[in-house]
Amino acid sequence: MQVSVIGVGQMGGAIAKRLVAVGYRPVVAYDVDPEKVNKLAIIGVTAAASVEEAAADSDVVLTMVPNDAALEEVTLGPKGILETLPPDGIHVGMSTVSPRISRELAELYCEAGKTYLAATVIGRPDRAQAGKLGVFVAGQPAAKRRVAGILEHLSASIADLGPKPELANAAKLVANDHIAGTLVNLGQSAALARACGVRPGEVFRLLRDCGAFGGATWLTYSLAAATHNHRTALFPAKLAQKDLDLIGDLAEVVGLRLPVTELASDLLEAAIANGKGRQDWSVVMEELADQCRKAGQPA
């Protein structure tokens, strides 16, 4: 089975490495930055010079690109995936993009007699390389069965959300919305602890040890809140802002207002405006702490 990965930044690159490690051959990679592909060639990934070259002979094409526009470009552009993927090939969209584009692509693929499904992921690149991601998958049942082995090698847990691909994208936005709220809450708690003369790391350690909170996400960000370390940008603030914008768009479509998300978005925008766009999105915690301090000062 030939599996191609289009978009091999931190997450896409980790996925390609994992597929090679568990024995898939060939694993073909394409990226707009050839250097990213060249780095993967060292471990046995086959480099493609174009989307067409990556997709033309593939059984499965995985896309991990930054946004809707990039997904449209590699899919619907000249010699894109839709045009060049073999009739029995499957395009698996793994990017964090809008439910709208996922639904539209699924319809276009159906009209062309081809298959698109969505498999969005929860986790950092290190978890992808270890095969410990969470995966929301949605699309045609037969297609899901054909790619089940790939997804199982990448994940610790899979949630099948039915036949509509856009539901996997909506679920990913819901998950990121929850994480954004966690960041705001941790930042506020850390600021309050410091103001009281309490080391926030001790509070978070006790919450972890007594089972009140846990899990990789909470542990990672509670450590960041306690140590002020937001420079390891596994999820850069600028990219996170795109996700929060998508969440806001989704809320508008379904007729909801999300105050916590709005706060997280405002904090992230402020952090980016202050030159922190390349830091991890956990930098919202520092921005919140600054605002808490300023709000508490006498006028």
C-alpha cells in the first residue's frame, strides 16, 4: 500500500515517520518547503516534487496542511489530489479546517467517483510519532475500513462519528475549544496563586497527585503555567488563532456565543500583537496574568 503525506511540518512529518516505523512502504511525502521533505528522506520516506507526483499512484493520501486555503490549493488546484488520485484511492483530510470545506470536498469527491473522509487528530507531534494520538474519523464506512490500519497505528483512541466527514472537523474544533478554556483557567489560577505567595507548581502537583486533574494536555500546560515556559512552540500562537477563528465561525453558524473562547481569542491576539506569535499558544496564560495584574492596580 502506498501512503502519501502532503504537508510534512511538525505533525505531518511525525505522521510520516510513524508510518515508516511501523512498516508502510512506500511512504511518499510532499511539502511546499522541499527541505522538510529532504529531512524525511533520511529515514526512508520517498520525496515527491509535486502534489501530482505524491497522489498519482497512491492508495491513500493524508493531508496535514495549515488552513482551508491550503487544503483547497492541494486538492482542487491544477493537478491537485482530486484530479490525480486514482479512482480507488482515498483522500484522508487530517488538518484542522472548517466543517464547511470538509463537506464541500466530500461532495466533489463523490461527484468524481472518488472518496474523501476526515480524520482529525488530538495530540502533539511526539504522540503522533509514538502512535498515541486521538483521532476523530468520519466518512464512508467502506473507506474507514480501508484506512483503519493506518489510523490504528497512529492512535491510542479513535472515535467514529458516522458518515459525514464534516463532523470530524467539528469535533476537533470542540476539543480545541476545551483546551483553550483550560489554558485560560490555568493562567488565572497561576496568577492568583502567585499573588497570594503560593507556588502554582505545588497547587498543580497536588491536583494531579490526588486525581483531581490529569492527562497529557493538562500536565503539559500546568507545567507551562508554573514555569512561565511557553517558548517550545509545538502549537504556535499564530496557528492557534486560526483555530479559534474557526471555532468562532462554527459557533455563529449554530447560533451560540462562547464567552470563554472569545476571551482566549482576545488574549491570543494580544500576545501576538506583543510579538509572541511564534511562542506556544499557552502564552495566553502570561497575557491573562498581565491583564489580571493591571486590572487589580489602583487607577
